[in-house]
Amino acid sequence: MWSFGILTGADVLGENSRPLEQDDDIWYTVACHEAAHAVMQWLRGTGVREIALTPSGGLSNGTGRHIDGESYMLITFAGFAYEYNAVLRAVQFDLEQTGADDIDDAREILTKHPPLRLGSPRGHQIAQVEESMQWWFTRAADELLPHHELIEHIGTRLLDEGRLSGRSLAAMCREWKRER
């Protein structure tokens, strides 16, 4: 089993303290991006300490427990998978040209740990890191699709409050599941 940590961050924004140069549509997208990471963490059973908006974007803090490589890859791609599904209505984008921290982390992990370069059928090793990244990205998008409304609900709350605790995220996820 592989074990990786979750990214952490600081300097969380308080309510109504977002930088003025970004509009609410951009902040809503950032909030839903972070919500998607949190929902994937919930789905994978890894837990989340908090999600927050920061001056440079957002963050999703894990619990500090080690997680398996499969969960790490799905959590890492969850934010962009939601964005491209919901905003662009597509699940394919140019990963080679994307320099976001999430994508850079995934690229580094797949380069250093070739056994994570899985494709379909399970266990088939893909030679190219970028091809494997696209596979993980698509898988994350597929797993999140039934949870689209939950992600947007959490994203809206995050936009309003600036930070959500792991406890409140878990409660929202449990409530959403009960209603289904």
C-alpha cells in the first residue's frame, strides 16, 4: 500500500475578505473545487480536517493520516474533475500544459511510483505519465458525477463562510446521503 499526505495551507480568508480583483464566479468555482476534494475524501473514507478559501485560492486539509495511492490520485484530481465536468462540460483537458499544484503533485507521484500508472483493465500499466494522468482524471470525474449537487451545496457554504470544518463537512455529506 502506498501512503501519501494531503496538501496543507494557511492564511485562510474570513467572510467577505476575498481579494477584490476576483469576482464571485471565480470564487464559486474555487469553492466548488475545494468541495470536490472534500467529497472525494469522504467517498474514499480518508477524512478531511477542513476546507477553506485563501488569498491565493483554496485548500483542503486532510487528517494527517496516511492514505493509499489510489485514494491520493482520486482526491488530487477531484477538484479539476469537478471544474471540467461542471464548468466546461468536458472531462478531457491538456494536462501537459496545466501547471496547477494539484496536477504537478500528481505528475510527480506518477513519475516516482510507476505502479500507480494504472489504466483499464486494472493492473495494466500505462507507459506514459500524461496518459495515466488523463485516466485518473476521468475516473475522478466519473466518481464525482453523482455527487454534483452535494459539491455545489458545500461550495456555496464555503463561499459564504470562508472555511468549513471536517465535522460540518461530514454532517453535510451524511445528510445528503440520507436524503437520497
